[in-house]
Amino acid sequence: MKRHPKLIPLSREHHELLLLAQLCKKDAPPYRGMPEDYEGKLAFLLGKQIDSLSSHLKKEEKDLFPILQKLSAQGREYADTLLEQHKKIEEKIAELKRYPSMDLLDAFGYMLEYHIRCEERIAFVYLQEHAHEDEFQKLNFE
């Protein structure tokens, strides 16, 4: 499904976050210009990437999830599930900061990938099928 123009900036961020998720995995192939060893991957994640991820999650929680919640019981369920996933992502980051390990970094990569796929394949599709255009016009993710 083609993305609504107002969701495209989030989808672009999702693309970048999917690359981050892949990088965090144990079996990640080498990416040009990206760290390949565990220490480098962890430093990359806990550096500037954490701020970008945190900003992304807050935008969704502030602007996108309320629209989902207003649509229907199904929309509320999607928003609640995604919000719970956000909390788990933040908990995993805190855990990584306290007890860094390749296993935790790998688990974080898989968790982040799953979450993004849920948003793109389920929540965004549902929004585009059920939200009115005036709801989309309220969004400004650029």
C-alpha cells in the first residue's frame, strides 16, 4: 500500500531504524561505514542513535497513537500494543546501558525490527484505511 504523504517521514525514519535493528543483530552482515564489532555496535546505538530513536517514539506517542485510539476499539488495541512495545524498547535500552552484552544487543535488534514491522504493516495500513483526511492533516512529522 502506498503511504499517505503525512506518514512518509515516519516511514523514512523506520527505514533508518530498521538498518539500526539489523546492525544490532549478532549475525548482521557488514554495512559499509558501520561498526562490525560488538563494542562498536553498542557505542553506535548508545550514541546519537538513542536520541533519534527516543525522538521518533515520542512523536508517535504524541501525535499518531491518539488518532489510532479514537478510530475504534481495534485502533485502541493497536495503539496500546505499540505503546507497550515502546516501553519494552526503552526498558531494553536501559538494560543494555546497565548490563551491556551482545545477547542483549541482539535481542534489542530483533525487538526493534518486530516493532517497526508492526507499525508499518498493521498500524499504518489500518490508519490509511480508517482515518479521515482531516486527521492526517493534523500530522506534521517533517
